[in-house]
Amino acid sequence: MKINNPYIEYHWKSPETCAHRYIVPIIVKIIQELKLSFDAKILDTGCGGGSLVYHIYKMGFKNVYGFDISISGIDLAKKSFPELESNFFVHDVYDPDLPFEIPQKYDVIISMEVIEHLYSPKTYLKNITIWLKDDEYLILTTPFHGYLKNLLISLLNKFDSHFNPLAEGGHIKFFSKNTLCSLFKETGIKPLKFYGVGRIPFLWKSMILLGRRYENFKEKN
């Protein structure tokens, strides 16, 4: 299924965002705990300026790739990390057909702060299951929402600034741990481990969900 994505260009000025500071160390920890071969194929979907791809490359993984719909993001990634220039591509997460120049199946797929921008998260995750090898891993991050955090946002009258409907290309989906786990299961990915990151427990800025793609997982559950 292909969707006409009404994308608004995010003009990347730096390969990193503020979220990298508290998210990337946990992603690195998860990758280390998976004990992957350095020959493993890793894909960052929605890689922006390419900083995470480069970070993983410096860990010793040479088969690491990234794509983003943002032309400015991919241009910046290629300029910032010239040794990986051929590993970055412009691509739409709604298109299940990856660029022919890169591997079509992966041992690990990373989605960092992407899904909250999408009209159809389910289509996105279904595409990820196409790109993932069976029995292999998805590491997905998105802003965290839960009862205490949502209550505090309302009590402090921060609703407009937090959910900001005036931000062009801003967040349009707001996940809790339960809704994100449900989405994983609906698309054939078994949730394995949850991490809250940034700030204090239950008021986390973001969350990370590690999942594993199993053939026929939906039918078994």
C-alpha cells in the first residue's frame, strides 16, 4: 500500500537533534546487548541528518544505511559523513520498495522519533516487517505519553505548547506504552522490552520499544 505523503520539509541544519542526547545512548546499549555480528545489516528509517547511522558505523558496523524523505537531511548526512555518502538515500517510509542500491532485508531496523509524524503508523510498521528478516529486531522511539504526564500537562496549562497544532510538520500521533505495544502486535512484531528515556520516571520525554518480528506472530497471539 502506497500513501501520498503530504510531507513538509524539515530544514536540517545539524546532523543531530536535542533528542539524540538522551535516546542514542540507550539505542547503543540495546545494540550491544543484542550481540550482533559486525556484518549485521542495520537500517535507520527516517535518519534525518545521519548522526545515528554514523554513530553505529563507528561502533564497528559497516553495513548500516539510512533513508529519509527530507532532501535537506540526506544532503546534510552525505556532507557530514562523506565515508558513508553512498549509504544515505531519499525515500518515503510509506513506500515498501526500498532503493535498489541498498539491502532489501535487515537484522535490525531503527526508527527514531519518526512514527509520531505519520498519518498511518500501521502502514509504516507493516513496511518495516517487509524490510526485517524473520526473527530480527525493531528498535523504535517516540515521545512518551501516559496518565501522570498528561495530567501534569493539563494542570500546568501546557497543552498548547506541548501538542502545538501550529507547528508545521509537527507531531500528529501521541502514543502511550499500551498503544505502541498494541500497534507492534497488530503488525506482527512482538514487544520485548520497554525503556523510558529523558527526565524522570513516568514523566519521560520519550520511550523506546524493542520488538522482534516473528513469522505468523499475529496468528499466534
